[in-house]
Amino acid sequence: MNTKKQLTSLLNKKDIRGIFISPSKTYIISEFMQQKKINTIKLVGYDLITVLLRCSCAK
């Protein structure tokens, strides 16, 4: 199974309410969640890279 299919399968589970990601890959999950219109899961990332700081879905 490829990574995007695995991620979709994981994020579609009803019991996931939050994700913590460290180090600098949060923006990848954030962009994926935006594309899939997943807004019921809280995403927390710990990094100070420019892409993450500018992410429009970081609220």
C-alpha cells in the first residue's frame, strides 16, 4: 500500500482526534489534510521551518 493510501485510511478512522508530529514533516500532513478536506483532526507539529509557519491551515 502506498503512503497516501495508508494516510487516507488512517485519517478516515473516527477515533483519531489529534496528531502530534515531530520533526519537520508536519507541513506534509497538513497539506494532505487540506487537500482531503479533513478538518476534524487537530494537528500539532514542533518545528520552526518557514513552510510550516506559513501554512494556511495552522490555526
